[in-house]
Amino acid sequence: MNRLHDLHPNPLVQYLNKPSESFTRADLIKFIEDHSIEMINFRYTGGDGRLKTLNFVISSREHLESILTTGERVDGSSLFPFIQAGSSDLYVVPRYRTAFLNPFSEIPAIDILCSYYNKDGAPLESSPEYILRKAHAAIKEKTGYDFHVMGELEFYIISNELPLFEGADQKGYHESYPFAKWESLRTEAMTAMAKAGCLIKYGHSEVGNFTLDHKLYEQNEIEFMPTHPEAAADQLMIAKWVLRVLAQKYGVTVTFAPKITLGKAGSGLHVHTKLLKDGKNVMLKDGKISDAARHIIAGYLGLAPSLTAFGNTNPTSYFRLVPHQEAPTNICWGDRNRSVLVRVPLGWASKHNMIYDANPQEPHAKVDFSQLQTVEFRCSDGSADIYLLMAGLTVAARHGLEMSDALRIAAETYVDVNIFDEKNKERLAELNQLPLSCWESATMLEQQAHIYMKYNVFPKELIDGTIRRLRSYKDEHLREQIKDSKEKIMHVVNQYFHCG
């Protein structure tokens, strides 16, 4: 047999010698029987954005087939605020491609992510996972492009102060052990994520590094590889779960909160995106950003005010989005400035193959680096509803491709200067701004709702429920009211410390 997947970290992919997208029920049963798996865990995302769990102890072959075939009933009213108790029965049905060997369970167990179905056996229209599936189908059907995304997951690890080899305050970027104390937790997490099917690009320590009240705060980042939006969202959900399980194991705290404390870097959830046609990246043409890329950039900028409803979902999100930080406040794009909303990362258009300069002994071969080019949406943070954020970005990309004036908008919103420099204040005044609060975000979603509901992607009840939730924070003037009180700011921060 040709073993194409022997290096793959997922044990199921290795053993079955096929990609996870091709997993069948028979494949899972074979792995379970051959490896004496005793338990199946269904996992699915609730309205609070966290993975829920339903455990099954396998009692027979027939029982196993029933679990994998029929799914199970759950109480939707306890999972989602928009479902009433009087009609709350839902089904959770496993998606075989998401199956993985639980890396932590003492009982041999297979975990599988599930989709929600209603009492009639149809997909639950308001399920974030299904909305993302519809958004992805719509962009492919209406534009002919495939859409790939990947996330950069930032988080803090908080522990008791460790005095030896102290790191410099806010100087933690790519620091190494022993100056970065929790490299071992990060690398263990990356290994567990990869075994669970996540496509990991790399991990590193981030800028945020400080001590406060005898606690050490270390910021880290794990970045994923581009894939289709549904898989990208699934992987981020698994990644958050893995990090929290390991934090429990190590006796430390992990938080994805957008704001930690005053004057320190918060945690974002940057998302890289690209378009493909016939499997080829079309973000570059003749070594420059293509018209197709400029179209989706215009779409992101146009819907940016309402995208915050899905990517910046609690009041502390707007404590992070302040001027003179790397978090964006202005609706613009560029290729150098990290304060822009949409950034074109350092390109791969150079005709010089750097690897042969670094390794002159290596035989030269022409390499196409253009496949690596993405554009990065930098607004969202760790409070995001991951499935809805990915769905919103997919809608925004499709919207940009359908806009007749996208190239003009892209030209007018391009920035190649430091927009916070005093000499560029006139340019700054020309740019639209992101919302300052959940309240304002809700207003923008209300105004732009029709774009999300086009092609029946986002249901109206989900949009209306999101607006109500954002307005329930009543934070329209909160930032201004408490800006001079550290005590009041930290009270709000602590309320949402374990968001997402």
C-alpha cells in the first residue's frame, strides 16, 4: 500500500491512510474496533461560543453504528438564547471529517464535531456552523471563486511570578525559553491540536509580557494554515479547548480576552484570507495585488463596521481598538502599516529565491511563492463568535466581488503613511472609523443587515438576536465614562476575562 500520510500527526489519518475529508462511518468503526476505543464524545458549539460535550460509552457494534448514524437529541433552549423551551428539541449529528483521537482522555476516546438539525431533520437555520456553510456555498456559486481563511490565535498564559530570567516588559515577541516561561505549554498545545486535525503553521511568544500583583502574564500566538472556512472555524474551536485543558493541567490561566489591563497589549484574532480559482491562488497578478484581491479588500472595508458585531462582541473589545496601538481604528488598508484594518503581509512576489542565497550548496529550482499571498483582517479579537465571524468575512468577500465600484473604493482607502503622524492628520480625517462600542456595532449591523441576509445566508432572527445582545451591554458611552478610572476599567475587563 502506498503510505501517503505516514507523517500526518492525526492518528486516524495515518492509520486509515486517507485525508480526513474522506472519512466514512465505516472508516471510523474500523479505527475504533482496531484500537479498542471505548468512548465517543460529541462536541458542538453553544451560544456562548464554547464547545459542549455529550459522552457515549460504546456497548456494542450495533450501539456504535447507531451513535454514528442517528446522532442524538439535545435541549436547544439550554444551548442558544434564541430557542424557546416549548420547541427546543434539536439533533446533533456527527461530521465524520472532524473525528480525532482525544489527546487527553484516560479512557480511549474518539471526539467528533457535530452539526445541529431541527425536529424535521433539516439544518438549524440559526446555527452559526450552518450559516458559515451557507456563506461558503454562496461565494463559490455566485462568484466562481473558492475562499480560504486561517486564524492567528493570540492568548495570555497567567501564572505565579517566576523570578529567574525575567522577560522585558512588552518585549516578548518571539522570545525563547527561559525568558519565555511557557514555551512548553504552547508547544504541547500545538502538538495536541495537530493530532486533533488542526493545520498548524507555527507558534511563538507575542509582544505582551509583564508582571502584575505577583503574577506573570505571557502572551503567545498560534497561527494556522489556510483552508476552507468551515474547517478553519472548527480548528479554532478545538484549539481554544486544547489550550484551556492544558491550562487546567498546568495550574495556570489561559485567556483570549481582548483586553488584559491598562497600557498592555490585548489579544486579537487576525484572519488571513485568499481567493482561489481552479486551485490556484489569484491574490497576485504580475507580482502585484490583483483586482480580485482589491475587490475583497473593498468588501471587508465596506462591511467592517458591522463585522465587529461578530468579531468584537463585548465591551472590552472596544478598549483594545484605540489609536496608536497595533489594533486598528480606521477603515483603510495598506501593506506596511500594522494599524490598518486590512493589511497585505510582506509579499512573496520577489523573483529572488532567498533559500538559495542562504544555502548556496542547494541545487537551484524555480519556486512559485505566489500561492502564499493573503490579505489580513486585523479587527477581530478573542471574544469573536468564530463561526459567525468567518461567515461574515465570507459574505464580505463575496460582497466585494459583486461591487461595481470596488476598485475605486480600494484606491481611495489605501494608506502608505503613518496615519497617526501629525503631518498626516488630514489623511486621517478622510477615513471612516470603526465602532466605539457594542451599541454602535449593533447600529451598524442593523444598517447593513440586508447584505448578510442576501442569498438567505444569515437568517433575520440571528441578526436581530445579535443586535439585541450587543445593545444589552448599554455601553454606548462606557469608554468615555470610565477612561480615567483604572478600577472601573478592570471591573469591566474581569467580567469578560474568559470570553470566547
